[in-house]
Amino acid sequence: MHIPHRSRLRALMAAACTTVLGAGLLAGAGTATATAAAPAAPQAKAGSKVVGYFTEWGTYDRKYYAKNVETSGSAAKLTHINYAFGNVTGGKCAMGDSYAATDRAYTADESVDGAADTWDQPLRGNFNQLLQLKKKHPGLKILWSFGGWTWSGGFGEAAKDPAAFAQSCYDLVNNSKWAGLFDGIDIDWEYPNACGNSCDTSGRDAFKNVMAALRSKFGGGKLVTAAITADASSGGKIEAADYAGAAQYVDWYNPMTYDYFGAWDASGPTAPHSPLTSYSGIPKADFNTTSTIAKLRGLGIPADKLLLGIGFYGRGWTGVTQAEPGGKATGPAAGTYEQGIDDYKVLRTKCPATGTVGGTAYAKCGSDWWSYDTPATIATKMTYKNQQGLGGTFFWELSGDTANGELIKAID
């Protein structure tokens, strides 16, 4: 695909980075059982936010367009879309793929409004299609998300001059060529003062300083949000940056409560990538949504500034003989675009769920073992979200759902 998946490879270096973090994501299956500030921009009522990521590269192999957001019924259920991703380079916000964003010509069949793009129109691409989507849904807000796994390496340079970075982002997000498209900015820094695709050493205060500069520049009329780590372990990534200090500057956080486990640990043990709760035998303590939310709330971050993260995809291993979680494997299962990962819309028929554990689903088919959320497990997570008083739900990403929006319809 054009740019690596949200870059779901983020956890490949998790084990390798432990030391760095200390110093400075069908046959006979059984079922396991879970154990128990600054001015803010106008926003949806607490608890009701539904934020979905729309990928810039979906226009290529995936052939997922803004029109699909409409025809699936998703547009009517979304409160916000995060457009992923803009780049961070040279200490500034920058375009990701300008062809996909502003130049690609859409046919009448591909477009939201049913009209083909012309060669001389001033704006084409995803941006024009998303503007058309907003015309159909005036209440829908769109944020431009910067960074992601692949492009987070630029945040360290940006953190050296937060004000200059914020100015560059403001100018790009509000460029007159796509006036009216973006209602704010989302920062996806993986990970401040910790390791992701590369290891950042900008210091514990860097994230807070960047978010403060963004809020100062964008003011109270635009949204400022951030996707943040879900690593709640002792000495883990949540502790590496001052997320509590930065909370006053953001409208909300999107803790990435998925990718806790996956086939970057090629031999297993198999484990669901998006557990809601811990369970007997879970490979790592505090690698679950409940622990993540508890840790963030324990730092003093308000519940209504935390959104519950859902993955619209699964992670899987092959060479597995044990149906229940905890089995050994020989490597990642085959995926449509990338080994070890596949969309829910594919997995629901390719490898139907055969059990539940930790509040999410798993599936054993042949020698493959997958985990993913289903409408039923999302409903369980929505109960938790409401009990905790969280600000809403976000998910990665729209193209993983079925053509009729099966997963988004399960979001409360």
C-alpha cells in the first residue's frame, strides 16, 4: 500500500525498546473467560463522539473513497473524521501525498456528489471529496492527523521550536485552497520520549510543550487532539511523557487501545490484540484497555477527554495448533495487504470468531489464529465506555468495516 498501515508495525520494536524506556501496539476452539485550562473548541456532548480515521492511501489498492463513507452509512454516524496522515519534516507540518490529497481526478461513479472531476477545477483528490461529504453532513468535523508510525520521527525536530511548528501546521491546515475542510489538528506522535519506528529523546516535557504551542496558535475555535500510547505497564510509554500536563491543551486524547499483541512476536504466544480486560495467562500485565484507561485517569486526565479505541481489523499468527489463546506459532498469518493483519470485513468470513477472551473475540481456522472485535464485543466495550464516562469512541480505520457499516453501527 502507499504508506504503511497506521502503521500497525508500531509494536515491532516494543521489546527492543524496553531498555531504552527504562533509561529515559476453526477447528474446535474453546472459550476463555475474562477476569475482572486552555480554551476548548466547541465539540459534541461528552460520551457521544464517534471518530473514524480515513487514510490518504485508501484511494490506491483499497479503493476506499469518501463516497464509501457515505454509502456505508458511516457518515451519518460519525461526529469526526481524522484524515491520516500529514508528514512532519524539517520541524514543520507538511503534505503527505499531494496527488492523493488534492490532485487525483474522481469519476462520477467514485465521487460523493455523482459528478466527475474536470481537468481545470482548482481542487480535486481526497480533499475535494471530503468537502463534498461535509456538504451532505454539515455537522461532521474533519481533523488533519499528522505523524503516524512512519512519520513520527520528525516530531523530535519539531519539539525544538514548538511555536514555529505550530505556525507551520496552522498555515497548512487552513490553506485557502481547501478552505472549510479542516476543523482542527490531530497529533499522532509514536512516541514522545520513547521508541516506535525510531527512538525519540526529546525529553518528558516535549509533548506538553508541542501541544501547548498548538493550542496557543489554533485557539479555542479549532480542535486540537492527539492519539497517544496505550502502554500502561510500569516504566512504559505512558510514563515517558507528560500526558497529564498536556491534557489541558487538548480537546481529547485517543489512547490506542489495540495492538497490545501481534505477530511481531512471531512464535507467539497467541493473544488478542485489543483486550478490554486482563485474563488468566495474558502475556503482559497491564496490556489491556481497562488498565490503560485506569492509568490515564489516575494521572488526573478527565474521563471525558479520553476516547475508547477500537480496531476495525484483526491480527493473526499461523502454525498454531492450540485453539485457546496462549498457543505457539511459526509466524504471521497471511493478510491482504500485510502479513499478520487483515480487515474485519475479510476476517468475518475468512476466519469467523470461535471464542471470546478479555472482552474481545478470537478465531482458529486451520493453522491460523486471529483476534478481532465483532459487533457483539464492541457492544461490551460500549458498556464499559459508558460506565467510565469516557468522551466517546474512535477507531482505526473506516475501510476495515463492511460495505454496510457493520462495526460502526455497533458503536454507541
